Amino acid sequence: MAPTRTGAPPSFVHSPALAANGAYTGVFVHAGDVAVGDAAVVYYPGTNQKHMIILVPGNPGILGFYGPFLDSLHNELGGQVSILAHAHLGHTPDGPRTESFSLLAQVDALIHVIDACKSEGYERITIIGHSVGTWIMVQALKARLSSIDHMFLLFPTITRIVNTPNGDHLSWAFRPPMPRVISMLSYILRVLPLFVLALLFRSWPREQVLVLRSMLHSPSTIYHCLSMGHEEMLTIRELGDDADFLRQNTKKIWAYFAAKDDWVGENRATVIETLGESRRVEICQLKMPHAFCLNHGEPMAARCALWYMECEGGNL
């Protein structure tokens, strides 16, 4: 099926609304065996109607945190490549309701997105994953190997996340009943003035503080994020069969690690050994943190754009 878009969003973006930056906000409707419900999406139209980049966020999977990265990536590629950012089910404050928000539901949701893009006529699909989004997209790659051309793993948490420094220190907050208890604190946090929140997170841009406030005011978002975090601790263990699969598909994969990352820890050496040391596997020299989207979206977008141009041979 040949695409017929001229800037309008594809048919799978429901209830599209044009934003000031030229992107469209909307929802993706999931009705699968595991993923059921609506997820928030942001779509950036590209002049090349055959290329699509899909962003899979970390946890929390709130697209507002990725705005500067997405804007910059679209601009770095000259507006030629379409970009679809898909929030995790259940993670969007005041967003669409969903019946499923598990870690496996996020994998199923990504598979739905890939299938929809192929059905819409996109021939070249690149997926960018951040943090747990990298594990989600590796699982999707196993299910849709021939549909995915390139994968950019940003600060990947694809093995033994519970054994990292942050996993060790914070896993208690993810275990029941803590997600429910912590989510109830949202009602207390609503009385916290914005300027106090801005002081507590003074290194964050104001736009990111506003996204954080929307999350803190949403008990369901907090609960879904923490509950998924618990699943991450239980599910993302040894690489196992994933190691052989990754070795067999290194030509599709680029990976980027922080110089110090407490969500990755000593696992970085294991992943690099699996992927093989090459220029496709980089350790950041720019002091970008794991949560790059907060303050380093622009330089990360420039890096991804360079990779993309190299993957496509400069032909967009």
C-alpha cells in the first residue's frame, strides 16, 4: 500500500491535533492480546514518505520529557523523516485510559505500532529506545526482525537492572504495596507550589518541571510507573538467549552509554562484550546523564541524526 500523506498524520494517529511546533498530538488505539487501551502519541511529519523513526521512552514513559529531543531530531534531519513518539500505556497524566500497563503490554504495543507503520506504507523503520525502552524494543525486534532496519539503544538497561546501584537502592519503592502508597502521596503534593518544585529541581528547564508536576499530580501515572518498575526488576535479568540474538543482529544496532550510569552499572561491560567493541558502540564523552532528555536532548538528537544519516547513506 503506497502512502498518500502530504504532512497529515497517518491513519493510526487518532484524534490528531496540530501543535505549535508543527507536530501532531493524538492517540494510538491498541486492541491486542496483551496491550489494550489508548496510548498518547506525538507525530512529526516528514517529507520522505517512506522513512519512519519510532521513539520508545524510558520509565516514566511520558512524552513531555522528550520534547526538546524530538524537536531537535526532526530539525537535525531537515524535517525529511517522519517521527512517531509513543508513550507507555498508562503513563500519561490526564491522558487516555488504558486497560493494560504491564511491561509486556508495552512490548505488545510497540509491535502494534511497527505493524501499523508497515501497513501505512513506511518502508524504512528505525527505533530509538531509551533506558527500559531499549529492552522493550529488543523484544519487539525478535518478533518483527524483518520490519526493523535500525535500532538506537540510548543508555540501555537490557540486563540485570536489579543489580545496578539504583536497582539496589530503589527497588523497595517498586515492590507492593509501595506503588499504591506512594501514589496516594500525589494528593498531598498537589498543594506544593510550582516555585518550590522549581527550587527542588533547579537544574531542570521550566518546561520539564511542568511535566514533572503533571506526573506528581496523577496518582494513576505514579502507580503505573512504579508498578512497571517492579516488573523491570523481576523480568530484566540475565541476557540469556538475547545475547546470541543481539550478536546475530549487530548490524542493525547502535548503542550509547553514559560514562557513569547508576541504572546500568557494571552491566555496561557485559552489553559491550555482547555487541562487540566498534564505533557503533559509544561511551559518552559529553557528560550526558542517563536521563538525557531533561537537559541534553539537543546534543543527543544531533548524535542520533548522525547515526541515521550514516545508516541511510545520506539518502533521505
